[in-house]
Amino acid sequence: MTWIVVLFLVAHGLVHLGLWCTPFDPAKAPFDPRRSWIAARLGMEKAARRLSVALAVAAAVAFVAAGISVMTGAAWAPAAAVTGAVISLVLTALYFHRWLVLNLLINAVVIAVAVQ
């Protein structure tokens, strides 16, 4: 069971990198990860891409660290998982698209399990 949790956390972190940090191809992507609804309203569209990449990398690092800490039995595993989930939730809120609804559920479950 531990390996499933480790693989899930690491995979979830790597999905963030794959979704947010790869070059945008409108023919393949279901939404534009460079466009934030709030950045557009604030006139900060150029900074939006850098912010999405920074948040995605931070979430990925936290999730991978959480996976490694679960594998090693470190006491800080729940904190790393919650940190990754919160960063991911912020990223999803700032760049919301209907394709990201499942991410909200996944992160809510990660937080619920981690705080038990």
C-alpha cells in the first residue's frame, strides 16, 4: 500500500510539470495553461506564464518530496503532501478551466488523508 501512495504522489507531481511546463500546442491542449483569468483582469498576462510554471514546479517538488518522505517513513510526509496540494489548488484557482475540476478533487483527497 505504501508504494501505491508513493507512486500516486510522485505521479501527481510529475503531471503538474507535464501540464504546465511544456510548450503550449493549441492542437493538443484542451486549454491554454498560459492564460489566467485573474491575470487578464489585472493586465498581467505576460507574468501569468512565469507564475504558472513557478507554481507547477513548486507543487511538483512538494509532491515528489512527499512521495519520498512516505517511502522513507519521514514524519514530515503529511506536511509535504498538504503543501503540494495547497500550491496545486492555488494554481488551479488562478488558471481555472473545467478540465481542472478533477485536480480539485484529487488535492482535496490528498489534504484529507494527510491531516488524518
